[in-house]
Amino acid sequence: MSETKYQAGDAVKVRAAFPPGHVRTPHFIRGCDGVVTQYVGSHPNPEELAYGRDGMPKKPLYRVKFNQADVWPNYEGPAKDTMVIDIYEHWLEKNQ
Amino acid sequence: MSHDDHDHSHGHDHSHDEPHPYQPDIEDAPFTERMVMAQAVAELIVEKGIVSTDEMRAQIEFMDTREPALGAKLVARTWLDPEFKARVLTDVKAASAELGIDIGDIPIQAIENTEDVHNVVVCTLCSCYPRMLIGLPPDWYKSRAYRSRTIKEPRKVLEDFGTTIPDNVEVRVHDSTADLRYVVLPARPAGTDDWNEERLTDLVTRDSMIGVSLAKSPETA
Amino acid sequence: MTIRRHHDMGGLDAGAVEQTEHDYAIWEKRVDAIVKVLSTPERKILSTDELRRGIEELGPGVYDNLNYYERWISSATNLLLEKGVITVDELGAKMADVEARWQKDRDTGS
């Protein structure tokens, strides 16, 4: 696990980047603050695979949990509601 | 292995203003350009020796064996065997293999409903789904409405399915965006303490493993 | 500029979830099988990621007007053409052939 930058419990921010091509980080979550819950292995980079390349080097993938209310300011449900999204390491920044 | 309990409505992936009708028996139905394209490509890759007709047939037959009953068996076993459940939560592939179910190479992660958390799965970017464990997804899972709304107003979407989650339970939405697929382990219904695995399996619906509903209660089973 | 691509729809407003479903037709199963057999580790002619990228690049109009497996076969066919696995001529001829056969089957009621 030494190759991974984050571990469970780390506060992270999803990069607020908007490249025009194929990515697997949903638009709505970019720029949001969350907490890593789990490292779920390193996988070939889908942003490379999508264009016919081999996806190497592999990218660490994390499950990241967000509070609904932090993602949607007008969220109508209870404050405890959350979402968990799978996000590759290169889409995450450390949050202080 | 067919889905006899389903209706044959021509559900599809968008609003109903431009229907694409089709029926299983192509000879009786209008065919679209893409159906022709699919047949043409299937024949070309066989003629070129890339695949054999046997392999194509075997693949289609194999997917026909993938159905919610496989996942239901897994869930029912977790209700009866806490150690098995622990193995499911750490490694669905190995635990499924114990039941003779091969889920292939795409990792599936199980997420457990508890007294405190209700889980529901969506894929906002496409339609990722644990197909090797519960078969191909229903149309609504691939619909714009489900993919758009579930991540933002999950409780309202659950209401569309007649499922009300109390406010003291956290609703946790899982967006299946990357290399993992998710299957929900619904909670065991009350009043089933003396039930055997076979009866319990009947309570586990496809929708309960997506998380839009709960397992059936003994009264409605 | 914050580009949101058409397929990336999480959080957008939409109507009620209509609980539609249908038994998958044989042509849909065939499309599924085409993609699966071409993307096996032994062949790697297609990948899921390429298929998704190709679906996204169908563009908003086509994306919404086609149903799920129509999008799959459109993307897969484009990829096979790009990669030189099949040619435009071969595809055109075969599609004409298939259509003629199906039309004949239907006309003769077989």
C-alpha cells in the first residue's frame, strides 16, 4: 500500500478540473470535500484505456464519502445522508 | 431461466416520444438500422475468424444464466451464516465461488444495510451494474431519471419505488463510476427467524440488491 | 469554463423514475455478446472504456434517440472501423445483405 498517497480517514478535495475528454469523475462532485473510506486497488487508467492505450501506470482508486449537504446546498434530506464515489488518486487533493 | 414475471413493455432509455419498438422475434417485428448493424457485425466477426458461432452462442447462453436468483442465494446465506457474511463483505468473488457462482474478473463489492444505514446504487455516468451476480439491469436503472436524480434526491427516488427510509437512518448512495460494481445486502426481514435458506431466498428481490427497495416481508412473500 | 458532457447527468433535474423493463431481445443479447467476446483478455480488440468513450462521443441527439444496446452497437461498430477490424465497404455490403434477408423472411412470413 506504500504507493498510495491517501488512506482511510484522510480529508480530500476533488480537483475542480473540467477536461473535455473521457473521464470517470462525475461533474457534480468536482471541487467537493470528502473523506477517503477505503483504498480499493490500483487499476489501469480509464482516461488512457478509453483512447486505446494500455492505461499504464495503474492509478490508485479510492472510495470517497461525501455529505449530501456538502455536495448539494439545497439537499432536503437529513444531514446524515451521504454518498460514496469511486475516485482515482489523480483526481484528489489533500484537504487540510 | 427467462424473466417470466416481467411485462413485455417496450421500456427504453429516454422519454417516450420516439419509440423504438422491438420484439424478440425479429421476423414478426419492424427492425431498426442498429439491429441490422448488430447482425452484420456478428456475422462479419465470425466470417473473419475472430470468433466462432459456438463462442457467440455460448456467451449469450452464459449471460442468460446470470439472474437475480444468484445474488438472492448469496444474500440469504449471509442472513444465516455471519461468518459467510463477513467473507462476502471482504471478497464477493471468493464467497460466491463457495456457492458455485463465478462472478468473473470485474470486482464486486457488497454493501450491507443495517439499522443505521440504507444503501442504494446508481451509475451516473453510464449503467455499471453487478451483472455477473444479478444479471442484466432493468431499463429504469439505465434511464435518465434514475441516473440523474438518485445521487441528489435519493429519498424521493426511493419513494418512487414505494420505499420510505426513516429520517434516523442514513441514506448512502453509491455511484458506481469506476472499476467496482456494487451489490446491496438487504436487511433480513423481521419474523423470519425460523426460516430456511430456500424460503429466505424468495424474499431477496433484484430491487433490494440495487437498494431501491427492502427485502420482501414474510406477509407479502 | 466548466464543461459538463452529455452523459454525465448526476444531479440534473429529471422526472419520476418510470419502472420500465422488458425481456432482453435476442438482438440485444447479441450486441452484448459481441462486445464481451471482443474484449476478452485474449483478444482485447475492444475495451469497456473505449466503448464508453465511443458512446459519449455519439453526441447529445444520438445518445438520447438511441436505446441502450443501439448505443452499444453504434460505438462498437465505430471502434471496429477505426481499428481496421472491419471496413466500411464490408459493413455496408453485409448490412444490405442482412436487411434483404430479413425483409424477404418477413414478406414470406417465414
